[in-house]
Amino acid sequence: MSTKLYTYPIKSLRETPISEAVVTKHGFFYDRRFMILKVHREDDNTRRYENMHLAFFPEMVLFSTDITFPSDDGTEAGKVHVTFNPPDGGSPRTLDIPLVPDVSSLDTLKVVMHSSPTDAHNMGANYNDWFSACFGYDAVLAYLGENLRPVLMTGPSKGEPNGSWLSSITSLLGSTPEETEAITFADCAPFLVVSETSLKDVSARLPDGEQMDITKFRPNVIVEGAESKWEEDFWAEIMLGDVKLDAVQNCVRCQSINIDYSTGKPGKNEAGKVFKLMQKDRRVDSGHQYSPVFGRYCFLKPGDDHKRVAVGDEVKVLRRNSEHTVFGKLFTGM
């Protein structure tokens, strides 16, 4: 059964819990349609933009998000509510962002994630200045809008000696590249599914009384009821409600799981060593021998676009792999 669903309206900020969602081949509606870029001023006074990923900007966890969805009759537009919680205990700051902004007057900028380029819209001074004041350095809020990124992540899947990650996926899904080649500001795939049973094994590595925060793994779907820990490593196809997902790759982890969400800095206690603790036995993807695995990246099955899923939906494993899949390249910054 699915116990929690999450969407991330602004990449690398905190999760937004939702009770139900519409699925698309690019993920949940409104998932990772915004991202933040750090502004660097070069010697010639030109600007260079750096993608802000959680692994490199841990202070991003100090921003929580919530969504007001558009009204059914279309009379009220939706909003993303952002709250910045200063680690020094200062008063929170809040900002509302249109869920679907009017981009007609916005400047365009280029964003390249993992060699995958796209155009995005610069949301302008009202929003950029707010984030800059919170971070303490110049930042830009970018909106993806009608644009998407091509999936260009290279490397063999399931151990083939040649070929691209995309071609392997499309072969597994039985779909054409045009149907799967686009993605939002999500790193690698539209959906990430994790298991509570495996989470218990991670928590068991911590001192008595401490529990690993599952949101640090940045899931879209959390499921309970797996009979054994880490069995999801071998899931190849699952059904969530009446929606089918192809589980095509492992999610290899980075140091972001060590972040203390109360301070926005690397954790100092045992929870700040989770990456190392998991390295002991969770380096199960031979494509990344130093990276522990937690969760499965999933793509929507063709024909299930715009169906709905909800917390409490039954989860079935329809197909399993006989061995671990192999991911060809590591992308950090969930």
C-alpha cells in the first residue's frame, strides 16, 4: 500500500505532501517545475548561473513548500507557498509564487542539467530578490514552463556493453524515444519509489531511539508491506492503484542524505553518517561501486497518462528482475 505521496514544486527545496495526484509521463503535476540558480558575476561583469542541487547547497532544506491547487472551476489560480526557516531561530519568511506563471514578459535563460539542456523563464526581481535575501547571495528562480529536458544520461542499463540509458529504457518500456525522452527538473526519472521496510533497516544502523527521516531520500511514492528489506532492488514493474510503473533503475545516493534538516548543514551525529553506514552493504549497483542504493527510479507505462493515484492505493509487484540492474552514470543533487 502507498502510505505517502510527495511532490517537489521547487527542485531541492523541502517536499510537499499530497493525498492524491495526477500522473503524467513527466511525473506528478507541478513536480520540479521550478529550480533555483546561484548567480556568479564574472570579471567582465557577465553572469554565470550555477544549478543549485541539494548535495552542494544543503541550506536549501531550510525552505519548506506547500501548494494551493487551482480551483475546479478555474476561478482561482494555484500557488506555491514557500517558507524560509532561519537556522538561528529567527522569524520565518514567506513567499507565494504562481503555480503556473504568466511567462509572456519573462526573460529566457539556458539551464543545463547533467548535459541535458533546456530553456527556462527567469521569474524576475520580486522572486529573485526574496531568495537572494534568504540565501545571502544572488539567486534566480527559474520556471520550466512549456519546456522540458531531453533524457541524455548515458551508460548501459542492465549491463549491456554499449548503448544509451535512454535506448535501454525505451526497450524496456516498449515505447518510442519520443514518449520517454523528456523530463522536468527532476534528475533522472519522473518517479522515485521507496519502501518503508528498507527504511527500517537504515534506521537500525542508528543509535537506539533514532529513526532515519525518509524524506531525505526525496521520494515521490512511499510504500509499505514489502515482505523483505531491499526486495525493491529487483522490482521491474509495479502497479499503484490502476497505474503501472516501470522500475528501470536504482537510485544511487549521494552525501545529501547526511544533511541535518534543522540546521541546513551536514549532520554531526550518527544520522550525519548515514551515507557511510549504508556503504557497508548497500553498494549493490556495479555501475557505482561506491554509492549506496535506496529506491527505484520509475517511468509511467504508456496509456496511463493522466490517471490518478492516492495515498492508500494498493501496490502490486507485477514483474521482478532476476539480478540487480546497473546504472551507467551517477547524478547527484536530488
